[in-house]
Amino acid sequence: MRVSAGLPTGMEGLTYPIPFSDPERVAEIALAAERLGYDSVWGNDHMTTQHYVREEFPVPPRFWEPLVTYAYLAGITKTLRFGTGILVLPMRRDIVAVAKQICTLDHFSGGRLEIGVGIGAYREEFDAVQPDSPLQRGDIVTEGVRAMKKLFTERVSSFEGDFYRYRDVEFFPKPKQAHIPILIGGNNHNNIRRAVDHADGWLPAGVHLTQIKTGVALMKQLADNAGRDWRTLEVAPQFIVRIDKSRAKAVDAFQKSQMYKHLVSLKKSTLKGQGDIKMEDSNLVGTPAEVVEKALAYRDAGVTHLLGLYFAASSVPDLIDQMTMFAEEVIPHVTGTKAGR
């Protein structure tokens, strides 16, 4: 099972205080992830400030565009991979330009890029960037993946969709990797269907073990029906992490964090299927031994990648302390490797 760390490209005000994500600090986190042996870093994607964040903070957050951020980070790292967790395709109108950015970054990073795409957690962002659009965001994601894959694989291609259209595009160079992994983000089961039909895996967030088991069972069924080997599909959930010597201290720090407020804001969207499940129970919160037990249970349920783990922290030094503790006390037990490369 792979283990990667979240990168706060668009998380000020949402999951961390303002200020938090200075460019130097974002680079520091990426370098720490490489030094500690994390497989990759995964940054999120926001274009405008959410309403509840505007109400809480007197100054706006800084949201960095993830692909441009990775272009810089690729130049100061050697082995670290980069993923988008997630790239919100409905907020990007020109799919040819997006595909060109992805291919360029794949070459200049030496083939260290992976892509997660999805609808985005906040409908209000889509309404701000694409006002009065009659289209469903899920349909736009499906179109976008199909349109990109044609560009990645056909010398000259055309695409005619409801949102994305291009004609007679000779797209070159193709990606450096023989195949850029594309994951579909989102907890709704429709996203599992999209992953099976069009992509390489499913990227949910903050889902309880029982929901992962249900999702994996559905993925297997859909893959069998489609004549696809389900074992070739990634199951790559994102989780919030807070570890401490005692469970009580870990839970207390988690519940006092800006990260917790963010999860509360998602109860009407991404996390609306959680019911009465406590957030600390559907994330990796507790002592190192408890978190190891949870992680192994997820692995046994079919998880292949603990993707873009976001550490509940009040400062960057606190975040790196959490990354270090997790790398030293959890990762060796779930991957069989020691911290650091």
C-alpha cells in the first residue's frame, strides 16, 4: 500500500489558519515528504473563497494553482511524485490547455505526475466560475476525462461534447509516462462507475471502513460486468490524520483544528452519507498503534493507496511533526519500509 501526504495548495482558511501556505512553507512540506519517504504529495484545487471562510476570516486565503505549483516543486525534488487531489475539471473550460499543462509537467518532472479529477466539494465555486451553467458537474468530469484521453493517445483528435469541444487537434508531445494514472474523486457511487468506465481508480475522502467495503464491492461488480480486471483499479482514499500518545489528546487536537470545521462544512455535500459516524472514526485519529490498526483494516478492505493524507495541525512545524511521527511509527507497519529513503 502506498502512502502519500497532502499539500496545502488550496487549504488556507478551509483546513488551516490564515496565513499558512506561504510558497516557502509549501516547498518545505514537499521536501519533508520526500525526505521522510512519502510516495507523493497531493494538492487540492480552489478558484474562489468559500462563503463560510469569508465570514470567519477578515483577509482572504491564498489558493495556489496545483499544476503550476508542481512545476516549481518538480525542480527542487528528485523522487517525489505529484498528484492532484483533486483537479476540478468543471472549473476549467479549455480541456486542450489542461491536457497540454499535464503533458508538459509530466515531461519536465521526469514522469512523476498523477491526476485526480472531480466535481469539487463546493457547488458555490462552480456557480461563481461558470455562472448559469445548466450542466451537471459529474457529466462534465466524464466528458473531460474522455476528451483528455483522446488527446493523450491519438495523434490527431476531435471531440464534441456538451461542455468540451475541440476539432482536428494534433496534440504533441504525448505524456512522458506510457500511461498517466487518472483517478476519479468523490464519495458518491456514481464516481465509482466513472472510475470503472473511464479511469484508473477511485479517490474518496474521509469515508468509514464500512463505506470503503461497500464501495470496493460495487467496484468489483461493475468491473466484472464491464469485463475489466478490478485488481488493476486503485482504491485511494484521502484521510485526515492526527496522532498522539493518547487517543484523548489526538481527538481533542483534531476537534479543535480548522480541519474539523472544514469537515463540518462538507456534511451537506461530500460527507452527507456519513450519518452519525464520528469524524474521528472515519479518519486516522488516535495513537500510532490505533492508526496502524485502522490503516491495516483499510488495506485488507482493498485500499491500495492512503492518498494525500492531510494532517490536522495549527502550524507548519506542527504539521511536519505529525508527518514525521506518522512516517516513523505508522508507515513501516503498513508498507514494510522504514521512514526516509
